[in-house]
Amino acid sequence: MSNSDADPPWWYVVVAALLLGAGGFFYWMLNAWEAEGGSRRLHWLIYLLYEAFGKRGVAAWFAAFAAVALCLGWAERKRRNSNEDNGNAS
């Protein structure tokens, strides 16, 4: 795959920021719902995470995927720099 076909490394940072934002939103939303009481509908995966680990577990799940995105971006940047240093700009 050439550099023009691959996702740019900064794109992973954008994805990580969106995931962290989603995690923060769900934490805030679940915190407000707990204060109000009653019941709400949630996506089944968010519901399972919430039942198993609470609102912090939901936020941590999003943070874990954000960390993976950052690691992928770092690895892609390192790979590209390595290719450029070797003269293999592919």
C-alpha cells in the first residue's frame, strides 16, 4: 500500500479525540441519569458495560479504544519515517 492509500497518522489522533469525547459524554449522561432516577434505553453494549463496570467502565472502554487509535497512529508514523529514512518512500 502506498502512502497515498494509507490513512495519515494524524487521522488516528482525530479518532482518539472523538472516542474520548464520546466516553466523556456517556459518563456525563449516565451520571445525570443516575441522579434523576428511572430507566432509560441504552445500546445493548453500553448497557452491558454499565451493568458490569458502571459509568467509569463505560468511559474506560472508550478511553481504551482511544489509546489503541493513538498507538496505531504512532506505529504508522514510525513506519513512514523509517521508510523515508531508508529511501523507500512507498
